[in-house]
Amino acid sequence: MTTGSDLIAQLERLGDEFAAVIAPLADEQTIRAAQAQFLGKKGQVSEVMKELGRLPPVDRPLVGQAANRVKDTIAAAVDARLVALAAARRAADLARTVDVTLPGRPCGGGHLHLLTQVRLELVGIFAELGFAVAEGPQIETDWHTFEALAIPKDHPARDMQDTFYVADEIVLRTHTSPVQIRTMQGHPPPIRIVAPGVVYRRDDDATHSPMFTQIEGLVVDEGVRVSDLKGVLLHFVNRFYAGSGGGLDVRLRPSYFPFVEPGVEIDMSCRFCRGGGCRLCKGSGWIEIGGAGMVDPDVFAQVGIDSERYTGFAFGMGIERMAMLRHGVNDIKLYYEGDLRFLDQF
Amino acid sequence: MKLVWSWLLELCDLPLVPTVEEGARALTGGGLEIEGIVDLGAGFSGVVVAEVVGKRPHPGSDKLTLVDVISARGGAATQVVCGAPNVPALGRKVLWAPPGATLPGGLTLATKAVKGVESPGMLCSEIELAVGDDAGGIIVLDADDGTPLGARAQQALGVADWVLDVNAPANRGDCLGHLGLARELCALLGGRVVPPAPEPDLEALAADLDAAALARVSITDPSGCPRYVARVIDGLTVRPSPRRFAQRLRAVGVRPISNLVDVTNYVLFELGQPLHAFDWHHVRGAHIDVRRAHAGEHMTTLDGTQRVLEPTDLLICDGERPVALAGVMGGADSEVSPSTTRVLLESASFEPRSIRRTARRLGLPSEASQRFERGVDPELAPLAAARAAVLLARLGGGRIARGAVDVYPRPPTRPSVPLRLARTRALIGVEIPAGDCEAALVRLGCDVIPDGAGHWRVTPPSARADLTREVDLIEDILRIHGYANVPATLPALHVGPAQLVDDIADRARRALAAAGLAEAITFGFQSRDRHAALGLPAGHPRAHPVAVRNPMSAEQAVMRTSLLPNLVAAVARNISFGIADVALFEVGAVFLRKPGQPLDGEPTELCDEPLHAAVVLAGARPRWLGAPQPWDYADARGVLEHLARSLGAGEVRFVAASDIPYLHPGVAARVLGADGRVLGEIGEVHPAARERLGVDGPVFMFDLTLGALPAPTPAQMRAVPRFPASARDVSLLLDDPIPAARVRDVIAGTAQVLVEAVRLAEEYRDPARLGRGKKSMLWSITYRAPDRTLTDAEVDQVHEAIVARLIAETPAERR
Ligand SMILES: [Zn+2]
């Protein structure tokens, strides 16, 4: 007859057997299967416990306690085994290495043209001062390009910007200033715009390209002054050339453009020598960056704006030149050749 | 224009004489940009004025002379060996380069033996000092030269001086002469201009002749010639001009010729008034008439060229024929010659446009025409005539006929210009004191008359034709006040028009850069050949570019109608530099004739300038380990889809197109928007087109018309799915020509709302397993319901229904 102590011995043996069974197992699935073999409804522990009913009631609690101990032992063995396996896997994973000096798989690598980058930056700087962006056609009427800007035919100023013609009254715009005219025709003051765009002149050497990019600015409102022009340019120069540590000065030098009066050339203090004189500023301490002035009353008359009530200023600068000054580009042709040896530098 | 510093100072009375640098700075600040300063005497140093006190033949050579010179009165003589044939008489002055002196080119002199006789330095010729062309002998100063012994040679030669290169604004014709610049310098520095005053000399040099009897002047075309002043100078001898006089002309860039010609040039540069000297004996009838040319008339100009004239040309005629193209060039028949003894001097003003037109048409820009084009003050003519007459009489040993013939039919009245203090201050942004405004204008030579409080009436000097409006006066007040004294302020912010342009071009640029491409910017024009590479048939909307009328080169012949040729040419250029893998894009305008415009010839209205975005891919994808992976059509399409998504363009469709001339007929598609509108083209560039542009290997491209894309609307959120999706695959066997889009269309045609996504997972051909002309496609369809978890049975039922439709309608077999 089976006794309680027999059953307890059997149960304890099962615990030892289980340890032996799972020792070589290396994956969770087989370990769980082995666990079911011992602890499942039809498992070996259940088989032993079927004998429980035959024992005297006084022996049953002790056997029950033994069965629970075995179940705990097996569960603990499973957990320990799984933890050990996981640790081994992690250790193996962490033993993995790559050659971190191998090249990266190419990603991105695209970029905007330097002139686009500079233009977007300029537009952003002027946007801080409330300037909107305006555009106009590149093939323009003679009227918008010259006549409306107080440059009649035979005017000497037409020499300053030798013109490509498409027809008698149609030209490739020589400056972005016709956008001033189109804007003033389309919008009553207040006006505050910048107009970036390409322009064309019959000029071709190391510093001139037959196509190049200008940015034009126009402010028309009541009470606009020369001092406002100076302030806007000063803000622009110090924001755009912020890398110089600020403190750049702007000098307005009297000049003549038919569509502004007074008209000025814009100089900024040389950011390389900070005014001391160097090769880039030809020793003058100043670098010319564009032209500007107060909108001429004759231009206002062309677009029907009352020049007694409104005043305004306009300025124009070459974007290539700004990029040259800031990025050291030494040949204007490089911008337009699609040469990746140049383009990829920016 | 070239400005000689000593000449300028002669015309100024300044309380404190500035250095040349100070003068340059003042003029630049006043708007007369100094583009360069040349020190005329910088070429040599140590050369001094010396007097010949003895000379004898060299014992060893009959070509050499031993010359004794002194460089200080009463000093010891030094014996110098001289090889020149023109060693002057004792008492004349020469230029001695003693040991230690340096000459142009860097030679430093020392004592050395010449044919056995020691020579401490040398006596110099013009060539050796680079002050002239005369190599025939040493420089001998004029007998009456007053330069002291021992003085720097520069002083004697008139090169102890500077030449400033002045860039005068286009509207300041008055600053194309030393007098005008002197007026500016005096206004800027606070001095008084001193014009030449020839009147006393006119009297002293007067001949017993009367100009009115020797010259009759009529102006038939007073609009072309507002004023004509003539003087007659008699008894002249043609000879070279004195050294320092000639040197000034050289300094301003004019070659001295003879005294008669040199004087007219001298006065031109001094006063800004061009002059012309006629040989009086060749002016027939002693009559000058100013008129327009007749159609078909011709004359020979003094350069010997026969000129065919047009009715817009203004002529100076004598009693019979044209003798000069007014303001542009004299005639061959009447110019002064070495035998000229009597000169008819012309000092006139001509209408700028007329001169400009003639000078341009004949390609004859000259110092004279450039000044007339900018406008010459008619009030200057009598002074210039008198000044030149005196100089001619002095330099040519002649006498001046009494009086000038001055024809000035309609002297212009210069209306005074009202000026308001308040407006001045408001425009500048500075509270300039009233007295400063007034003083500035007075310094510039204006008459300023108070006209009530804060108001003036201002009459500018006749030389300042550019001052006609209040704003012109304000500019000059500001010039004198100084821009440096204007503070920097910011304009009051009033809301103007918002963004006036769509920024789609920049959004496209950013998207394409993000896709890994480099942006190119190419010219708006191109050669005809480059355009022709597209192979467009006549009548194609892009086949008829607008031509540039006056290109500088063949590369600027026509405006581009497509971004493609320049981009493919850029590929070729990169390949030629060894860069085989090229991924470029450009976003920019192309230029198309407006509908209804003639297809050829010049347009009569502006063009359409649609914005395009174009991409070219050549060579392989960015290289990594392993074999290069050449770009293919799918790369181009992937970039295009990325771009369309970035621009919020919605779904785009691709329809095979074999009829696009510049694309490979089998690798080309039109790109359609959701509404069926054509957005652009995609494919492989036609081998013939790319070869013509210089590329040997495949180039994949697309070209989108940005304006055809639907305007983006703010994206609206769809509910994030709360229930899981189920995927089912179907493998189909199809006839090869059936496009993938067909399967997609059939699935879309079922309008099955549970379909969330359709993806082509695999596509391949295998004649052995699938049969010739067949292909296999594995499609993966994702199903989801927004409100519940779909059961397997539900998904299976929908999927099988779709598969049945695919089999029937595509048609296809299930594999
Ligand atoms: Zn510098």
C-alpha cells in the first residue's frame, strides 16, 4: 500500500528529474513543453497526486505541501533557466560588432543653390521688417523697365545698363525695378515689398554675367524719410553679415539713378578689414553693395501716386555680389554652369 | 573722367588747401566717386634739374659728348657722358639722374665708365623717364623754364601731380571738366571757384580785325543748336605745345598733336566745353550754318571715312557743304593743318539726344560727343571761346579778331524753384536748420531768395541743368549737409499688401533638395542649337522660342522654352569633368509666346512665363558599397511623387506617352493631376536629344508645370484608426502590356469602402515559368473598418469579391 512518505519521495524525485530534463534545453518553447509534461493536467505531478485519495486523511496535508513545493521548485527552475537563456542571448548580442569606420549609406545630400539660399535669407531678413515678396516678368515692356522709371529713350542712363531687346518695345529686364512699377500700379500705399529676381544685361566678364540676380526693395507710405532708408539698410547689413559680429556701418554716397531723388550708392564698412583698408575694399574700408534712393516724384506721377502725400524709398542690390562677399565666390560664372564641383560646396 | 590735381587747384580758392587724398574723399562724399588716384611722378626718383655749364667731345667716340652740369647755382660741376645728339647750349637746363636715382623699370644709377670715361649717372630722355615718346634725344627744358636747379624733375615735367579717375553721375555733365569739379570741391570744402578770366588777354592780344567781318553764323535748326559762338584767330604758326601744357593733356589721356588741336582739347578738359577749330581758309564763304542733314547727303570726316548722313544728324556747314558732324567729328576738308594760319573757332552747344543718336549710329564716341550727350551749358560757350582764343594766340603766336560772333536765338529763362523747409526736413528725416539749407545752396552757386517763413525761391546756376525741382534742391542740401549726419531710423510699420507671390517655386526647391538633388540655376537664354536638341516639330507650343535681337554670343540667341536642354547640357559638363553621377534640378521660368501671337518673328506682347520644375538623373544613385546602382525611371517617378506630395498636389497619375519628341518613346509618360489636367512629363531623355546635348548614357527626367498643380488647401485630419487592419495578398498572372495602373483602377472601381491601401509588392517576368508575354504581380491589399475589428470571414469575403473582379476585368489569372 502506498504511503504518504512514498508519494512525497516520488514528488521530490520528480523535482530532481525536471531539473535534469531542462538542463540541456535552449529555447523557451521546449522548456515550456517540459514544464507541461511535469505540471500539466496530465503531467507527472498530477499522476502522482491521483494517489492522494488513497491516503489516510491525516497524511494528505503533508503530501499536498510536498506537491506545492515541487510545483514551486519546477516553476523556479523554469524561470531560472529562462533568465539564464535570456542573459546568454543578450551577451551574445552584445558581443556583435560592426566596423564603425565603414561609409554611411547615402541619404539626402541634396541642397539649394547658393543664390537661392542667400535669396531666402534676404527675404527672411526683410520679412522681419514687414516686407512682402513681389515678382514680375523677366521679359518686360520698355515702358515698365525704362519709361515709367524716368529713363526715356536716348537717356544716357540707358548706357549704364546695356539692354537685350526682344522687340522694339519689349526687353529682357535690366533690373528688378519694373516690379516697383507693377506693384505701385496694383496696390495703393502703404507698400513694403522686396522683389528678388534675375535680370539681364549685355555685359560679360569675370565680375559680370549677362544674367544675374537682384533684390529690389520698395517702401511707399506717408512720412518715409532718407533716415528710414538708412535704418533699413543698416539692419539688413548687420543681420546678413551677422557672422562678422555686427557693428557694421552703412554709408550712403550721393549718386544718380533716374528713378530716385536723392539717389545714393550703398557702401557697407568692409567686414574683412573692419574699415582699415584691404585688398577687397581696395583700401577704402568700404564695400559698395548697391544703389538706393527716395522714389522720384516723376515715377510716382507715372503710377498715379500723390507725391505730396506719399514719399518712399527704393533700393537694389546684387545677390551674386552678396554671396561673393560672404562666401568668397571669385567668379560670377560659377553660379550658372550647373557644375557640381561648385554647387556641392554649399 | 580724368582729373589733374594741380589743374583743379588752379581753379579753386580754398581757405585750406587739401591733400589729394582729402580732396578725393571730399569729392567721393559729394557723389563724385574717385575710382583711382595715380601719382604721375611715381615712376622715377632722384632725377634733378641741372644746367649745362660745359661740353666737349668724348675722346674715345664721336657719338658721345662729355657734359658738365651743375645742380646748384655756384655748385661744383660734374662731368656726365651723354650719347644724345641734342646736347644743348651752355645755360640750358636738362634732367640729370645722378648715382642713386631710380628710373621707371627699377634701374638704379651708379657711376660707371663709358668708353673709358667715368660717368656719374646720365642725362635723361622722355622715353627713359616714361613721360613722352621722344627717344631722339635728352629732355631740354624750355629756355624760359623757371624751375630752380636741383629741383625734382617731376616739377619741371609737370608730373609732380596726381591724376584722379572721377566717375561723374550720368546727370552731371557739368562735372566733365575741371571747372565743374572745382565748383563741387569748393562747395564741399567751403571755398570759391576761380574760373579763367581771359578778358584782359583778349584785349592785349587783339588783332586789327573784326570777327563779324570774317565769320557769319546762322542757325537753321535752333532746336539742335541753342547757341553758337565763333571767334577768329589770325597769324598763327602750327608747332608743338609747350611741355607742361602737353603733359596735362597726356595726363587726361589725350595725345598732344599740335598747339591748335591741343588748345581745343585743353579747354574741353578745363571747362567741359568741346570746341572745334576750322581752318578759316577752308570755310567757304566765311559762313557757318547749323542745320540737319538731307536724306542721302554725305561727307568725309577727318578720319577719312565717307559718312552717309540721315536727316536726324546735325551738321555744321560752310557756304557750300558740310564741314563737320556737329559735336561728333570734324570734316576732312576743313580741319586745321600744319599750314593753317587763321582759325575759325567754334564754341557751341548742341541738343544732347541728337548728338547721342548720331554718335551711336556711327560708332563715334568722343570726348566731345560724350559731353554734348550729357548736356553742355550754353552759358559756357563765350567763356570757352575767349579762353581758347587767348591760348591759341599765345601758343601759336597769333592775334585775336575783335569780338565774338554769338548766335543765341532763344536764351532759356531759368524759372526759380520753390523750396520748403518743412518738406526738406520731412524727406530727409533731419531737422536741418534753415540757415544751413540756404548756405548749402549758396555754396553751390544758387540764388536763394526768401519767400515767406520756411519758403525760398531758388535759381540754380546755369551749369546745373539737373536742378529743376524742389526734390533736386533737397538732394543737394543733403549732399552738402552730409549723409553721414543722417541718423538711422526705421519706417513706421503700416500693414501693406501681404505676400504678393505664391511661394510654390521655393516649396518645390526645398522638396527637391530634400529628395537629395542639387539645385542648378541656368541662363534664361540659350543657343538655337541647344533648343533644337529637343527635336520639336513646327507648331509645337515650345518649338518657337522668342529670339534675342542683340545677343552678345550664339549662347544668348533664344529664350528657353524648356528647362531640359540647359540641365542635360549641365549633365554633359559634369561628365566632362569626371562626375558621372548627376542628380540636378532647376525651378524657374520658361518663356512661351502667348496664344494668338505669331509663331515666328518678334512678339508684339509679353510672353507667358510659366514656372517649371525639372529634374535630371544621370549615372548611378549615390554610391555605397557594392556595384553602382544606375538611376532608372522609378527613381524619377519617386522624386516626382515626393514633390507632388510636398506641394499638396494630391494624387498624380502617369499615362504612357510615346509621342513626346525629346523622350524615349517606350520610357515616357504624361503626368496627370486628379482632375485629369496635364501637369508635366516624365521619362528617359530621347537618346538623340541627349547625344545632341553631349551625353552618352541614359538620362531620366521629369518636368512639371508648377502653375498646373492645384492650389494646396490646408490638410484636414482624418480620424486615427482605432481598430486593427487585415492584409490579404493576391498573386496575378497578366499579359505583359497591361500596366500596373490597370489593376489599381479595377480595385478602385469596386468602390469597396473597406479597402484602405493597395500596394504592388512584386512584379516579375519569367518566360519559362509564366509563359512568353506574361508577367506576375503580387498585390497586397489592406482592409480596415473605422468602427470595428473585421472578422477573418468578413475580410475574406470582400477580398475574394475584389479578386473575382480583377480576374474578370483586368483581365488576369490568379496564381
Ligand atoms: Zn577691407
